[in-house]
Amino acid sequence: MSSTQITIKDIARKLNIAPSTVSRALKGHPDISESTKEAVTRVARELDYQPNTVAQNLRQSKTFTIGVIVPEIVHYFFSSVISGIEDVAYSMGYHVMICQSNESMEREQMNANALMASRVDGLLVSVSKTTTSVDHLLALQKRGIPIVQFDRCYPDLDTCSVTAQDYQGGYNATQHLIDKGCKKILHLTAPGNLIISQERAKGYKDALQKNQIIFDPNLIILGDSFKTAKEAVEEVLKHNSPPDAIFAVNDLAAIGAMKAIKEHGLRIPDDVAIVGFSDDPTITELMDPPLTSVLQPGFEMGMLATRMLLEQMDKKSNRGIRHEVLRTELVVRSSSDR
Amino acid sequence: MSSTQITIKDIARKLNIAPSTVSRALKGHPDISESTKEAVTRVARELDYQPNTVAQNLRQSKTFTIGVIVPEIVHYFFSSVISGIEDVAYSMGYHVMICQSNESMEREQMNANALMASRVDGLLVSVSKTTTSVDHLLALQKRGIPIVQFDRCYPDLDTCSVTAQDYQGGYNATQHLIDKGCKKILHLTAPGNLIISQERAKGYKDALQKNQIIFDPNLIILGDSFKTAKEAVEEVLKHNSPPDAIFAVNDLAAIGAMKAIKEHGLRIPDDVAIVGFSDDPTITELMDPPLTSVLQPGFEMGMLATRMLLEQMDKKSNRGIRHEVLRTELVVRSSSDR
DNA sequence: GTAATTTCAGAAATCGATTGCACTATCGAT
DNA sequence: ATCGATAGTGCAATCGATTTCTGAAATTAC
């Protein structure tokens, strides 16, 4: 433990100059002569000087850190968002502090408080499924910390946001199934009040209507995980004649449905066509058959959200509240290609 | 932007006492009378005071932050390690700063430097596939920052470590296949110099030997991702008679192999049994058939590594360099159950 | 009633870097 | 020779909280 860290004072002492001069020299301040600058950088290198960012942060009341709260990093989508965030943040000299809410509002509140205490300069957040209040986010806003929401946005929170075309994705997925001749299309949706799920469901309904297919409320059922979706579909198959297609709110649910369909002895896509949402490549391409899915551009979403946040953080470039929507794209694979 | 943040000075002024008294009162220092403490906490609440952790960190030259470097969070295993890290860290009042190396040594070096600059109190690291030098980690060590390596450990780096029983996992997987009557077992291994892969391969070889099966070097081939594994197996099937089992160094490789086997018209597990490694439940249970795999306890690994790190960070409790090995467990599913 | 403790608080230094202001040369201009 | 301007540095305050040292009042001891 080299407990004594090197500071600008050490450099100053060694050169018989003032610490302020060292500071300015290291920062390339124009007041300082070239010869002094060279001497300072040389000694700094010799002593292996590392500026104490904590002290810098205190002095400048800025931490160059962005806080991120996501439901769970285990999902490909959120992982790729995070990669996008990191790319932009790093390139602009910022650090990233990632927190998982584990789909729990309580944990999300803890995270928000911890990030506030850590004095992050800005926050990127995608709310949990169970979030029914955002006082914890308002607290940051009240302290002047800019927030950008992405993907899962909370309705009454006045911040910038980046989302994907959830409605359009749902619409296109459904239209695709209709184009393939499907008439009885089941939709697996998420419980709770996430706007993204509602939008996907709305797209589904509107596509049906547009094609003169009467919407049957019994064909929307809950199931947004492998297990719940599988069980839900099993239940349907037990009591009713099978649907000829299933559009699931996410890929894991689609896989659950696929499993149930197969176990019931039906063929995919011939008997039942299946479409998922998000396009997690570690799932969709590996399945048997590969799964058609609506691609959500996670990486781009992360990049854009971060750029918007940095913009908000800089009073000069601040363009006010904006809501960006990224394109989704239907990636057709064998599970629906008949 | 409430640019003026509340400080202990504001509380002091309001109560006509000294800032030092406020500090002590908030910390529950015994020197301060109950009445003063109450008054201080009351005013602190009234003003919605939040201590400036940056200032605290500077004063105590401690950031209460743990740095984490992992190859890629998108893998279930690393996600679960991170969850384990968070659990322990949060419960001990620490923050976590997560960085991805993206399997690039250069990025890993950047991450290490950034974390050093951020003055993390300790580092948890799992090296990238391409890491061939650890000067960037030695730099932290030189500064007295404790390091604990997990899962992927670098051979000549003298730190605490937590790993899983890779050798034993490889051995058990192979023995299991032999028990199922397999005689020609292919092993898909990772390129490069990761010790974990070497250990798994060694377990494979030893199990063969123990069962009087002659080890055929042609039966160890490279393939540690879906794509590379699939192609490698396709190649084998094209030129040779198929193996009756495949043991893959990880789950994605196993799935790639599975795909190639199926496309070749062979049945799993009847013609070819398959075993993976890590047991990523978002893969193994979803596959068709479900994949047998060697479970690596990621969450526990994260917890243990963090506990060891905290121990190292506390001079009093420091028990010196230790190497912990966690149990792996073969989870048998249909892909090998015949 | 005086001395010795104890209790409770304040003053000031400190952590390390930044920055407004002041100061000293140096040089050219008048 | 004097005045300004300019370049190059240093001094000291500052960010906000912690902590050592010091001191006054209150309490106890004899």
C-alpha cells in the first residue's frame, strides 16, 4: 500500500513552483510558459502522477458520471442498450454507473437514491414493471439532475425519452401473419401497465381491424416469460381449437409458446406461425425453427439516449424536452415463413 | 436547477452552531448531546439535506466503490455474477462500477485505467479472452488497490481468486456421456489460453482415460460460439462418421453443435448426445431438446468474490491470498438422457 | 469552596485540485 | 525616464465534510 499518493503539491515542491502553476500547466493553460509545462509534465510522468478525480469532482461539482437504471441486464435488449450507452459516454469522457431494479419498484427507488447520493450528473432510466410511482425520479429532477427515459417510459414523467416503434412493430408483426394466411391470431401480452406492451397490443388490434378480422378479446392472454407463456398456451390448447398464429410481446414468451405448441404435436409454422418481439439473437436464431421477431435497436437506443442526456446536461446545447422514436423492423425467419 | 445545494454549513447557520457539531451530530458521535442531535436531524430533514459524498470521499480518501471488469454482460453467467456482486456490495454500503472489456485487451486496459482514476477501493475482474499481459492490473495493485479475480483468472497474477470446478465439471460431463454408452465423444473447446477451457478439456481427457477410452486428438476441435461450433461440427460430419456425443466448452457452442447435428438429420440424444457448460437457463431449458449442462454458480461466485475483496480492503480482516473453488454440478436434461 | 473531571462544542486544519486576484519582471512606446 | 501592456507565477480562498486540538461550562469529589 503506497499510502501516500502523489499530488500536484509533490510536483510543485520538486520544481520549486506553486501548486497552482502545476495545475495550470497540466491543464495546458495559456498563461504558462512552454518550458514550465514541459518540466511539469516530465516530473508528473516521473512520479507517475494520477490526478485525484474525487478532488476535481468536488471542486467542479461535477462527477462526469452517468447513472443508468435498467430492469435486468440479463436481457439481451438491455445489455445492448448498455453497450450503446457506454460507447457514447466513454467517448465523451464520462463514466457509467449501472444499476438493476430487478423489476422491483423498491429496488429502483434504492438505486435512484444511491445514484443521487453519488452525485451523478445525469440519469438514464427504463422503469420496472412494478413501478407505480416515480417520486424517486422526481427527487433527482428537483435537484436539477437531467433524466432521459428509454424503452419503458413512465407516462406522467416530464423528461426526454427514446422509444422504439412498439405500435408499428405490433402492427407489422400481425400484418405479416395475416399475409401468411393466418386468421386466428393469439396475442401474448404482459400484465401490468407498461406502455410498450399496450402499444404492441394496440398495433395487433389495429392490424386485425384493418384486415376485417374481428377482434376476439379471448385471443389476448397474459404471458410475458417463458414459463407463463408456455402455461397460458397449454391452457388454451387444452380447451379450445388451436390458433393458427401467435404474436408474443417478447421473445421469451414466444419461445414458451413454441414449446407448448410443439409438445401439443402441432407443427411450426405450418399449423401455428409464431412471432416474437425484440429480436434477441441469442434466442431467435438458435431456436428450432428460428424465430421471426420484431427487431428493437437496443444499441442505437442506448447511444441516442445518452446523446440526448449529455445535451440536457449542457445548458448551452439544451433543446428542451424531446421524444425520439426509433424504427423497429420485422425480421422474418422460419417460425412464420410458410 | 436548484444550483445551491444544502450543506452542513446551512444547517449550522440555521441552528447557530458550528459545522463540526453538525457533522458529529449526523454521525451519531457520543460527544454530542441528544437535544442537539435531534435538532440537527430535524433541520436536516426540513432542508432535505443530502451529504455530499464526493466531499466525504475526498476527506476519507475512500470512495466506497468497487470496480468490476467482465468480458460481456450479455452472457447469463456474467449477469448472474454481477447480481451476486451487487447483493453483497450494496448490503455493505458499497457501489459497483461495471465495465465490459468486450473480449478486448485494449478495452480492458482502458477500463482498468478509468477505474483507477475513479479511485475505486477494490477491483473484481474476469480477464478477456485476448488478454496476454496484465500490466494494467499490476498498476492498480501497485497503488494498493486490492484485486480479486473470478472465473477467468490470469495465471501469473498474484491475487485472490474465485473459480468453479472446471476440471471436475469437464470430467463429470464426460463420465456422464460414457455412462450413457457413448464411446466417440467430441469436445468443442475455446481457442486461446483461458485456463478454464484448458481445465475443462483436461477433465474430458482424464475421464476418457479413466474409462479406457483412447484419447483421439482429432476429437478435440475449436468452437466456442454458436457460429464457430456449428461450422466446426458441420465440417466433421462432412468428412467423418459422426461422433456419438459432444461435450462443448459452453452452452452456446453446444447449441451450435445441436443445430448442425439436427440439420444433418441425426437425432438428439439417440444418435448424438450433447452436453454444454455453464447452464444458462435462458438457453438450456428452452432448447429442443433441453440441454444437459454443467452448472456454474455465477451468483454465488459474485457474492464470494465480493466478500473476499471487502476482506482484502479491510487491513484488519485481511487473511492474505486465497483461492476459492466453487462446486459445479451436472444438470441432466433430455439432450443426453437416453 | 476549591480542585478535578466530565460533557459538550467550536476553531481551524485537512483531503487535492481549481481559480480569481495580485504581483513582478520584461519590453516597447512615448 | 516613465508609463502601460503583457507574460508568467504565486497566494489564498474554495468545494463540503471530517477530525484534531482546544476550551468553556457543568458536575463531582474532598
